[in-house]
Amino acid sequence: MTEKNSLTLFGQLPTEILFEIFDYLSCNDIFYAFFYFNQRFNSILLEDQRYSTNFQSPITNFKFWQNILPIIRTQIQYLTLTTIDFCSSLDLFPNLKSVIISFPIPIYYEGLTLILKSEQFKKLNSFKIQNKIFFKEEEENHKETLLVDIFHHENSLQIFECSSALSSREMTNLPININIQSLSLKLTNFIPIVSPLDYTPNLKYVNLLVRSFWYADVDLSKIKLKQIFFTLEKGEINEWSFLILKNFLKQFSFSLICLSLNLNQIETITTNFNSMVLHFNNNS
């Protein structure tokens, strides 16, 4: 007797197995590979919107995406920008919740303004800049307006992250924003009195990468922080800077439930951390 070989065509696979395959692929890969495969695949992708919510701006096959984007643009909620060309198109996505800027090269401030001035930016819940920001010579006087635009009270942002170094100069006279609950920033210097924390009364999570300390005696205990991730970049920890850090952290002792201190990059530590007793609240 000869054993018959069974043959299953890819297009006949059960929908559950297709979903298993899709889980290993990005939104861009799924639509580019399968959207025009057959009518069944088109229906699956359009009806099950989980695979079209997270989109990355394409850098190739532009003609294909010109045809697809009008079909799925209302389903896209999380957008990663990898090219400056898409910065002016934010309003094409009416249900957008999150934008991540992740260019292969630094972004100029001019490109950021295309995003910050769009109507859709006001509706975002999350905005993350993973690039260094460059200012042209004629844009230097606009450095202070970057955070002003982001902290604007009309915005709905709850999460803001910026990997480009900011200084105290960019953190003066910011508008109070009651929506922001999570901040991740890289600061050239740490001055609590000139700090984004002072403009975000409902902040819950903060991740700070700091280059140096400056002294300031200010009360921030009204902010009920729950999580602090603090990294000191290079420099030195001495009794003076240690006292600043200790006093800063103790202000959140009644609300804090998570604290992380990263001092791995410090060149010199001239103080004894055994004396750092914070007495955090254990009721949380």
C-alpha cells in the first residue's frame, strides 16, 4: 500500500494559526506580506484590528503604503516615526494615542514643531522623543518653547519621555499640567527648584538621568510620586550632593513605593551610603 501525502495550502490555514504567525510580525510586515494575498486575508486583517493599531512610518515601498494607509489610518493608535516626512501627517490618524520619534539621525527642532503644532498632538496620551534634538542657529531662541508647547494645558499627555539633554534654562516658566503622570528626562543639571516636577502636580512616575547637582531648598512633597528611577551620569558623589539627593527623596516618603538609584557611572564616591535612612511609608 502507498501512503497518501496530505497537503495543506498556506491560504487554507485556520485563522487561529494565522494569528499565531502574525504575533511574531510587526504591523508593517503583516500588511505588506499578506494584505493582497487574497480576500480572506484582507477581511481578517481589517476585522481584527489588533494588528493595525501599532504602525511604524515606512522607509521603503511608498507606493504600497500610499494605497494601504487610507484604509487603516483610523485604526492606527500607536505611531513610531522614523522619517521626517511623516511629521507633517499626524492629523491623518484621528484615533492616535501615542507617538514615538525614533530617527536613525538626530532630529531638528523644525521637525518637532510640525508635530507639536498639529491638532492631533493635543489628543495624545503618550509622546516619546528617542533622538537628540538639534537647534539651528536661528532656532536657538526657541529652546525654551519646546517644553512650553509640550506642557501646554490643552494637551492630554499623560506620558512624556525625552532622551535629548535638557537644561534648567528650558524649564523655567512652564505651564502647570495636571495630566502628566509619567516623566522620563535627561537633565544636564539637577535643580529641584527649577524642575519639571514643579509643573506636574499629579506626577506618579519619574525617571531622571542627571549629570550634576545644584543646591536648592524647595518643598515638592505635594507631588505624590510612587516610583522614582534616578541615574547620576559621571561626576562625583560627595557629602554635599549626597545631602541634596537624600533631602529630595525624603520628600516623597509617604507616597513612594518604588525607588531605584543607579550610580554605576560615577567616577568617585566620597560619602557613606550606610547613613542614608529614608523611612518610607509601608502602607502602600
